Amino acid sequence: MKERRTRPESRRPSKSHLPPLSKRITHYLHLQRTKYAVVFSSEYLIIALNSTVLYLLSFFLIHFLTHLVTGMAAWFCEISTTLHYTFIDFHIRYWNWTEEMVILVFSIPAIFTLLITLASSLAFAGRIKMPAIFKRLPYLTKKQRYKQKQRQRQKDLDLQVQRLNNKTGPPEKQKLKHRIPWTVRLFLLWTIYHSTTYFFSGMLFSFLFHRRFGYVIWYAFNAYVFDVLFSIVAFLLMVIIGYAFAVQFFYSARMYLNDLNVRNRMPFVISQAIFPFIIGTILTIALQIPVFDPSLILLNFSMFFLLLPLPSRAAYFDSLHFDNREKPVKIYWKWLVWSAVILVSIIIALKTGIQIRRP
């Protein structure tokens, strides 16, 4: 090669065939905008409206009942009270409080909400699968997630072929057991979330405000370390409970959809859970005008920790096929009318003040 005066040509690295990064980002944002634009369609807005009505009905019922139980517990302790929307006025001087009074008055409402949570969860007892968290372990790497998506895609294709060929299999035997309608189940699901929020919010923010169950922690331990410890425990338990019950929002798609898959799962979750939480929180805080209670505002925002696992579960949950019946998305007017009557009655009563006095 030296005699021929030739030199070996160096091979340059081949250029990537991918488009520039800016175009890829633009394409990704366009896909996401196309995917989530359906959230603002009329059908999904109706879904959000129905769920918001049930959210508000459940919130005000829990709020009113816990106020009433607190007033009754104070009545048994020979304390007169006046129930308001943002606070409970105890007609007793602060130096007359005893440790037994504090524990009794502020523990009974927390135990009451815990019982409501357990009673409401019976409607979902057959669908709660706590060990399902371990199903995510085989899908930690990118390669495993790719294989899982391929299997899910093949499963969806096989299901579509069976439907086209009318080979859906033999009809299932009808169960004699009465099934609870999904409107009632969704109401019970929001009741679980509100009662759980009430129970844990006093522990969650006990290091900031000694309210509700935080009073009991303060009187029982009287140490800042225990306030922080109970806050950490409450946060972890709320995330775990939210992870366990997040599946019920996916099954509630039976009310409107025939299939819940990768394309419509997250938009449905936004309409069924995220929008009601945002709208309901804004309305419940706005009703506090002109007096705002920071602990009640934090109580409203505490549900965020229960809804936190929803996007994670939606990303890895399998596709669901419910049935082939036509399901028109409509407003549940009966729930809307009765909820409006109940909400207006509770708001007027609490704004006026309900007195529970000793004779």
C-alpha cells in the first residue's frame, strides 16, 4: 500500500436515521394532545359531571355526619356545641378540657369514619387484590415492558377476531346474587376516599395543626417526634389504600364504555377521578367564604395522596372488555336533583349553625 501510495479510507460512523430531537418532541406532544383532547368532548364532560355530583354528595354527607358525631360525643361529655361549616364551636373554656374529654370527643368521629370505610368497602370485597402490587415486578426493565405490550396487543387482536367471527364463547351463567348498580358503587367509592381522608388527615397534618385526631395525638404523646412519625405512617397508608382501590375506577368504566384499553384508559381516569377532585376541591373551598379554615383546606387536598397511584396503575393495567351493549352517555338526572337538594340543605344548616346544647 505504501508503494502504490494508497491509504485505507477510515469508515465514518453511520448517521442515525431518526429525525431531529425537536421534531420527535413535537410529534410526541402532538400525539399526547390528540390522545387527551377527547377529555373535553361532550361525552367525557358528562362523565366528569356525573362523578363530580357523586363526589360532592359523598363529601358533604361525610362532613355533616362527622360534625354531628363530634357534637353528640361532646354532648355526652356535658359540652354544648354549635356546628358550623368550617368549624365546631365548643361552649367550654379551654382550661376546663380534660384528657378524657379530648380523647373521647375527637376519637369517636375518627373511629366512625373508619367504620364507614370498612362498611363501604364491602361492595368491592370481591375485586380488591392487595398482592397485585407484585405483578409489576416482572415489568421493571424496558425490554420486559416491551414484551408485555406485545402480549397485550396480541391479546386485543385475538379478542377482536373472536368478536368479528361471533366466537365469544358460551354465555356465562347468570348469578342469582343481586349486583349493586355502578352508580351506587361509584358513590361508595368516593365515600371510601372521603372517610379515609378524614381519618388520616388529622394524623397527616398533626405537626402543623392540632385538629380532629391530631388533638388526640397531641394530648396522648405531647412530642413533635410522634407528630412527624404519625404523619409519615398516614402518608404511606393513604398511598397503599389508594393503590388498592384505584382499580375500582377502571371497573367503573362499565357505566359508559364497552372496552377500556390503553387509548382511552387515562382520559377516562381524568374524567372519572381527576376532574371531580379538582372541581370538588375548588367548590368546597369557595363555600368557606368569608372565613377560611387552613385545616379544612388541607383536608380537601389530602385526597391527592389517595389519587396519586392512579396514573401508575393506569399505565400497566390490562385492557378490559365489559360487553357489547350500546351505552349512551347521559346525565344521571335523579342523582343530580337529589344531590342538589341534600347539598343545599346541608350547606344552609351548617351556615346557619346547628346547636346541640345540654339541658
